[in-house]
Amino acid sequence: MLGLLLLYWIGKYFYKLAEEYDKSEWGFAILGVVVYYAGIIAASFTIGIILDIFYPEFLETMNDTVLSLFMIPFGILSCYLLYMLLEKSWKKTKADKDRFADQIS
């Protein structure tokens, strides 16, 4: 249930960002959720490989629930970074359009 609520909030923030800058709302809401899962998968592989190299028996004895809860911040961080990147890029584009529109007038 916690996972669905988290996915809802991620989608909602990306939806509002895309709506503010006149982009595809649903496309970017889905992109936010996909990036969340991609961040979790990338962090899981990286940490799994590192732990397997240095502590081979650690992953066999670790609880899967604890490991999945440990990966949530990595998914949120990847969403946050994409959100900031999109917002910065779109602000710059919008400012350029506004400046160009002022020159025409």
C-alpha cells in the first residue's frame, strides 16, 4: 500500500510540472514512475555487486524486505534529480520564449 501511495505522489508531481510548462501530462507522470523503478533497479544492481564482491554471504542472509526498504531512497533520489533537471530545462526554454516574444512586440 505504501508503494502505491508513493507512486501516486511521484506521478502527481510530474503531472503538475508538465501541466505548468504545457507538456504531455500523462507521459511525464508515467516517466516519473519509470524513473523511480529504474533508480531502484540501478542501485540494487550496484549495491548487490559491491556487496557480493566484498561480503559474499551478506546477501544470502539479508532479509528481502529490509533490502527493498533500503532501496526506496535511491528511487526517490532519481525522481528528484529528473524533476529538477526537467524544471531547470523548461524554465530556461520558457524564459527564452518570453524574451523572443518581447523582441517581436
